[in-house]
Amino acid sequence: MSPALPEGETPPSDGSLPAWLDDGTGGRDRTFSVYLHVPFCTVRCGYCDFNTYTASELLAEAGGRVAGHEAYAGTVLREVDLAARALDAVGRGGRPVATVFVGGGTPTVLPPADLVRMLDGLRSTWGLAPGAEVTTEANPDSVTREGLAALAAGGFTRVSFGMQSAVPHVLATLERTHDPERVPQAVAWAREAGLAVSLDLIYGTPGETLDDWRRSLDAVVACGVDHVSAYALTVEEGTKMAVQVRRGVLTPPDPDDQAAKYELADDLLGGAGLGWYEVSNWARTRDDACRHNLAYWRGGDWWGLGPGAHSHLGGTDATGRRSLRWWNVKHPRAYADRLAAGATPAAGREVLGAAEVQLERVLLGVRIREGLPLDAVAPAGRHAVAGLVADGLLDGTAAVRGTALLTRRGRLLADTVVRALTD
């Protein structure tokens, strides 16, 4: 079960945006990105709390009628039209899209032609910036050689495979369906098509040993990819795994074990030429970093398309910096019904004032390798810097130069650093 949506004010039914977003800048000082959520999966993994639905779930909810997949591209394009009108009305419609990220779910359960059709809709509506990064997530067993070639021909530049582990018993605990041997094959097909490739890993799965984790990292390095994401497993309430942990069927992740695995990942990936650029992400060069995710961490603008997708626009008014955030209804049927009626799919929204914008800048900015300028931190937080340096959580040389930069120990305790910097 995916998390409940946040509480917020009810958006206008026509999807119009607040007038203060028309601040005379046209948003030209901010990148514009698009996130496109595809909420479909062939099976639901036991640890996952994302907003996803299997075909059997949708069929059951629709009383046996076909629901979801077939008309999805057309439904999303209706939201693109609504988004274009809303942005034009506040002077924000003139920016090309710098990055596109198609996530899920498993986007590649849709035919490549549908994914390309949605990308074409973005291209014809706003245009893509020169060298735009266009990523889709995929499971290794949800792609074919021909399908990846079709995505590349249609304008996709990057694919992120959910590898999670190279060890069969770990994959079984996570309820992943692919054969680990499929991963290098999928990577080879993607590279042959001219796509950049990222692999996603999860560490700390119940029953995973340090040797198991090393085996997964070795498999990643052997694939020769230029980007890796590695996330510590979190057991989310409402998931099948949470029930298994509560009943004692599975042991909960151990923080010390996860810290050791993080350090091993940093050692092995670093030794293979991949350096960290965000707490959970490593890339071979600056150009190999995921620009879409960097847009999030740097506070850019993005429109989230699809059920449950979140959006963000920043601006200014007489009180200073402000941000608007909103989120769509979660269920694919409700999402489609609203758009068919000409209404916004947004379920709620909130406005962040100057103090909240500054807080969020610290929360996100401190996680990236470029560091956070200390002038973005409130005076009370800056007083904590010396202690954080003494504790080995922030780099002392960078701090002298006016930047909060996490050490490796600081990356392991990033939440502690954020609490100190935000007082």
C-alpha cells in the first residue's frame, strides 16, 4: 500500500496556478523538468510502497473491464495540455524541458511506442532543450533489444535498470522477478542502442550478508556502467515486508550492517572510477550524473504527470522566495476520470514561504557533492559548523571556504548534520 497523500488546500478545478508565480522572470533562472509516472507493474514487490498497480488489481477494481494500460498515453497527454495552459497563464510556458524522467511502477510494461508518444507530446508542447536528458526506469526482464532501440530512436537518452541485487536469495526476499544473469544482457542491449545506463541497488535486505553485497557490487562493476544508485532498504508501513518483519518471518534491517555496506559500496565503486555526487549516487564523470535528480536537489521546477505525481514551481513576491507544491490523485481511474471531465487531476497543494524554502534548500543541498553554501544556512545553524567539523561530519577545508560538505562519516549521518544546520 502506497503512502497517503499529504494534506493541503484544494486546487482550482481548472488547474490554474497562483498569480504570484508570474513574477516577471518567466522562470528563466530555474531549470524546467518533467517527471512522468507510469503506475503499472506486472507484480508488486513485497518491500515497495510506491504508487503502483498490477493488471489484476486494476481489473478487479474495474469489475473485470480493461483498465489502465491501453489508454494511458492519451490520458497523460491530456494533462500535458492542461499543464501548458496553466503555465502559459503565469508566464512560465516559454521554457524547454531540460530533463525528463519516466518512473513507476515499471514504465517499460507499456509498449515503447506509448513511451515515445508521451515524449513526443512534451517535445511538441514545450520543446526539449539541446542535449536534454530523457530517462526511463525499467526492470531487466521488462525490456527487449528491439524495444530499447525503439526508445533510443524516439529520443530517450538514458535507462535506469532496477537491478537491486545479483544474489538470487536476496532477489527472492525482495520478490524481484528477474534472473540476475539478465542484467548484463539488458545493459549490453541498452549500450548497443546508444543509451546511457544506470543500475539501482538496494542493500540491507533481510538475510543479505556482506559477501552477498560484495557480489552484487562486483557484478555492477563488471557491467561497466557509468552511474549507480544504492539505497538502504527501509521497511515501509503497509507493505507485505512490514507484515513479515512484524510477524518475525524476516529480521529488520540493522543500521550498523547497512553502514558497513555503504562504506563497502563507496570503496568498490570509487575503486572502479565512480565517485559519489549525492549521498546515494555515484557517477564516472560529472556528465554521467543524473541531471534530473540534481534538478530536484537544487530546487528546480518540475511538473509531475500521472497518478500520485508531485510538482514544484518556485518564484518570488513581496515577501521573498516562495514555492508551490502540488500532487495528483493516486488512482489511475480517478486520474483518468478527472482529465476526461476537463478538470485538474491535482488533489491538493501547499505554498512554502521564504523560511520553508530556505529549510528545504538545506535539507536537499547538503546531500550533494558540490556542498551547500554556508550563507544558505541560518545563523544558528552556522554556529554548529565547527562542532560538525570536529565530529568528522563536515569537511574542515570546505567549511573554511564557506561550504558545508559531507565527509563519508557525514554521509552516513546526514540526518544528524541536517538537524544541526537547521537548529
